[in-house]
Amino acid sequence: MRGEKKLAALPPLPCPELAQRAPEGRKKWLRFRAQIEELGGERILGVTVYDGHDRPLRRWWQNGDQYGYQCFQVESYSYSGRKREPGRLYDYGADNDYGYRFWTQCEALYGLSWDERAVTDFCGGEAGENPGETLAAFHRDIRERRLKEKHERQRQAILEDFQGIEELGEEFKRWCIEGPLRKYRYLFYEYTGRKEQRAWCSHCGEAALYPDAREYERGRCLRCGTEAEFRSRKKLERSHGMLKREWTAKIEDRGNEILVRGVTAALSIEATAAGGVKRELILWESYRGFSNPATGEGRESYDKGTGCWAVEVDGFHREQQYYSMSVSWIAPTGLKQIRERLGLRAPLETLAEQGLRGRPGAIFRTAAEIPETEYLIKGRLYRLAEELLLDSRRIQARLQPGQTAAERLGVSAESLELLRRVNGGSGTLYGLRTLAMMDIRPKEDEVRDMAELGLGEEVLALMQVLESVSLRKALNYIRRQMKDARLESGDAAARLWRDYLTMADRAGLNTEDLQMLLPKRLRQAHDETRALCRVLDNRERDEGIAKTAERLAGLRWAWKGLEIRPATSQAELIREGEILSHCVGRSNYGQKMAMGTTAIFFIRRQKEPEKPFATLELGLKDGKVIQCYGEKDRYPGDRVKTFYTRWEEKIVQPGLKENMKEAKSA
């Protein structure tokens, strides 16, 4: 602030006198004193605030567009997070708010008086106006004018960045339809009960008759030949259409930098009054980011719709953070020119044509750091190359030096060719390795199903199944169970199947029987088998707890109105935990006691031997008390502590060799 030292050195004027003071019960009693000072030919307004003891608290200076703050007492609170030094003047700038409510309502709240003439003379107000409102309006006008100028400068900077940015173009729109949105193609049918149902293709809009059309089954349009999914047209009408969207990115070369444009591609499908379906492509650009192609670091980024700043151009706001865009489908247009200029050999445009999902801001940097990307793309292993760009740790460890691609990936030449044909990823690669270990040679359609189902590492879980049924039958079963149990992937269904078979063996069920091996409702069979295993586990646990309690019977003891004994069953532990509201009935204490690693003892009053009072855990390896708690995990009291300390010294430790040896071997 101009004249900072001189302004800070000016003493505050005496506190103004009031005819009537506030009652003692008031929390705040403030008074204001306004003064005008001449400094270097400029008039400066100062407003000092006094407390109920006539001491100056703080003073604000208004010097043209500048706004300064000065405190006279030690203040622990500060707007900037730093403690302010008394007497020093701090520049607040025009962007800081006066606090309109503080200035305008202070007189109404406290009945305060001002030096009105000083405020109105400086701010240009009229006599009789509230000086607080006049001062707040004066500062508000300055702030709005300064912000408007600042926002206009920022707007011009954004316009300079946006010069030369063209429309997305028809080529990009066609790519969205044939690429990211290709999976959202449907045959909407009207069920009539006949063998053939009339269905409309969402891609070409033409209708045809299809035999055995069923919800969520897949078919092929008889008009345009596209593969699609059957859906009910009635449901489409009830839901007022559907909107399927995907995140996409278009990367453009701007000479010394790269422009990344994040676009949401949405497909709107609605039922028409004439009985058909209407499809519409909707594109809206959400992000624009400029990045250095060599380092991948962002220079500037813009976000549409966040409202983070008041400045915007075509709905875009400037971000105040490092540019980072989420994983998106990347359009192939322009990739070849950019990577050739950067000296990259990996044909990223070929990978994008096959379907590339990655982080647009880092794709060139990642491809330069991982040379295996070029090898995989040229070897037509597109899914593996995509996963390598997303997470190099998943694939890079498997690319060991070798003479052939098959040796590098650890599969046979036949399996490698199947992997190429189905465009499989790391999960499919792992599944092929597992099947090779089991001497199973899958067919192309089976490998394709593994890739579509997302079945990879969990193929190992099907080793027991594949001894009794074929791979084709197992894959068909997984597909059905995914649909019935609403699972997201084949790996999830395989894990559920593996858990079921493990528990079935534990429960002694005959899994050689196909009805037991392939239950019609896998989720239901899994839950029923789990309940059966719990019953068996509880029975075995109770037997183990009872044996441990029998070995520890010599540690029973009574002294001065208290007694202690070991728990004898899981039911006792549950009852103890429920009454005392702690976790002894849970947290696997019963299993630990059944295994003989720890023991739970109950401390009771001798007058009420059946009423839970305190619970103690004893380590059976060293004979030491681990913990002891009363109700709601509270300290049980000095009396209980003295009791179990004496019990540990007199009963447990002397009898450790005799009583604990058997407990350890349980």
C-alpha cells in the first residue's frame, strides 16, 4: 500500500464519546472513528474500531483503489492464516471484501456513532446517509470495477488460446459411432407370442422379423448386418428412451504444443410414434488442455460447466490446477503426424483404430518410455498394447527377451495366434497359460468367449471343474450365472463357483455329481453351502473350546468375593459380549481359544456367578494377561485388577508347566 510506513505511524484518534453506553450484559460494544489524512497530495480515509474499554482494536485505510488493514491488539485470527503483528499495515487489495453486513448493520445492532462528515466527504455520499452503507457501496464499486477489468484480461487470454480451434468434424463423429459407441446397438422387438418378432435396429432404423428374440440375447440385423442386443420396445417407451455415453478425446497438433479436447459422446435412442426407433448422436466438449508433447505437463487447461471462475468463453473456465484428463477413448485422427514429429515408432494411430482407452495427456510420453508398445502393436496384439500404456506393470514383466513372440509371452505359437484373432488382453493371456498347464487346447470360439467374459486369472479356479466337464460347457455355465446373479465379469462368476466348490468339499457334498457340480442357481447354492459350513465350523469350534476349557480347569480361582473360570462354548462368548457390549463374541476369539493360542476367562461376583461382570484374555504361550475389560470396554476397576494380578502370580504362573503344556498342544 502506498505510504505504508507513514500511515502505520499515525496515531489513532481518541475514542468518540457516547451519551449512552451499552448494558454490561452485552457481548460486544464497538465504536467507530473516521478520519481523513493527506499523504503526498492524496486524501486517505481511515476507520478505527474501538472496544467497550475505549481501546483501539483495528483500523482500515482506504487509499484510492487500495485497501489496507492495521491491528493494535494481538489477534490470533487472520484472514490469511498468519498472525498479524500489532501496528503493522497489511495490503488487502481490491479483491478483498469489506464485509457488507459488518459495515452496514453495525449501527442498527449496537447503536454506534460515526464521524459521518469524514466518510461522506471521502466517498461522495449525501448528508444523513448511513456512513456504513456509504462506505460499503464505495468499496463494492471499486471491487466490481477491478474484478471486471481482471476478468476481461483473462477472457482475452482464453480467446488467444482458442484461436484456430475448429469444429470436431464429421470424421470424429463417424469414429464415435463406429468406435466407442459401437457396443450400444440394439434390436428393439415387440413381443407377440409368435415364433418371429418384429424388431427395429437402432443403427439403421430398419425393421425385420427375427425368430426367438429374447431380452438381452444377441443377434445380427438382417438389414445392415450389425451385431446388436435384443431389447423390449415397450420398456424403451416406459423409460422415455435411453442415453448411452462414453468419454472420448481428440488430440490435435498445434506446432510447439498439443491440444487435448475431452468430448462426451452420447447416443440418444427414443421410440417414435410410428412404431420405430430414432437415434441421435450428441457431442459436447467438456475439457480443453494444452500440454508439452515431450514432458506431458500441462500449460493451461479449461473446464466446461464447473463455474470455478466467473470468467468463461463458450462455457469454458480456466482451471487452477495441473492438467490431467481421465481415461478416455482416443480418436485416431492426427496421431500419426504428432508421433512422427516426436520421433515415436509405435503406430499409435493403428492402436486407436482398434480401440484405445488411455490418458490423453500422457499417451506419447508413455509410448516413448515403453518400447514394447511398438512390438505389441506391430504384432497385432492390440489389447495387450493398450493395457501396457495404461499400466506398464501388468505386462512389462511378462515381456522377457526371447527368439519369438510366443516365447516372449510364454505361450505356444498356436495360442499366440488365437490371442491375435480374438484381440485378447492380459487376462486372456494368463488363461491360455493356465489351460496349457492343464493340457487343454482351446478352440478359437472358446478363447473369444474367455475374452468377452473377462475370464482370465480365475481359469485356474476351474481346474476341478474341467476334470469333469468340457471348457465349452464351463464357459456356457459361467455366462448363464453372470446373467442370473448379475455379476459384472466372468472372473467374478468363476470366483463364486470356486468358493462354492471349496465349501461343498468342506461340507462333504458329492461334487462328482453333475447336479451338485453345476447347480442351476449358483448364488443360491453358494449361500446355502456357506450356511452349512458355518454350522460345521461352530460345532468344531465348540469342541475345541470345550477341550481347552477342560485343560484349564485347574486355573479356576476365588478370592475376596470374586471368582474366575474359563469359557466353555461359543454361545457363552456371544452371551458375554452381548450383555457387556464388547467384542468377545466376535473378532474370532472363539477360534483362537479352540486352537489353543489364547483363552477367555469370565470374572464373576461370587454372589452372582451367572451374571457377566468382567472378561479377561490370557495368552497361553506365556501365561500373561493380555486384556481385561468390563461393560462397554471400560476399565473394570482397581478391585478387579488386584484380583487378576494376584491370580496371575499365584495360580497361573506356578501352574504354567503343568496346565499350559496341554493347552499349547490343543
